[in-house]
Amino acid sequence: LEVVRSAENKRFIDYIRYLNEQKEKGASLRTRAEQERDPIRRATFEQQLKDLDRGVRSYQQELIDKDPDALVARVVRMSIPVDPPQPLLPDGRVDSVGAYYAYRDHFWDHTDLTDPRIVR
């Protein structure tokens, strides 16, 4: 697929291609980790998976930071899961009901509902 005269569409297509490349690398690493019997080598593959995930998150954040008002940046921001605060009970355990309400209250944090490009 080739995009002509649309920088934003080109950035989006490049982003999708990047995700597909990383997905293939991740699938390969995941398969190798699952098949590996040696715990040290398995840990190496798992660390590579974590590094791959960090790289994708960093790429997403760079895309957002480069032009935060671009539609592609807003779409990418919406794909990033929210990380609401985890309320604790007096005994120090996570309050599962409070966690539900915190997640519910923050569900739309990364979505700009005032942007007509998102809502229509």
C-alpha cells in the first residue's frame, strides 16, 4: 500500500507496518521461549520480549509527542491502556471493587471526545 500526498496517512501506515514487524518478532520470541527447557535461556527470551514491548511503547509515545493533535497520534493514544490507581484496603490488599470503579472512572482518559474526527 502506498500513500500519496497525505503525510498523516503515511505516518499511520508506517505505524501499522512497524506494529506488524514487532508482532512477528514477538511471536517468534514467544515460541522460542515456550519451547526452551533451560530456564536461563527462557529468561533471556522473556527479557527480549519485554524489551520489544518497551520499544513499541516508546515508538507510540514518540509518535504522540511529535504531533499530539494529529489524528494518528490520537488514535495511537486511544490504543494505550489506562493505568488507574489501585486503591488499597486497610490491610494492604488491593480493593477489587475499588479497582473496578477506578478503571471505570478512567476508561476514557486517553480518548478526546471533543475531537469530531474521533466521534463521527
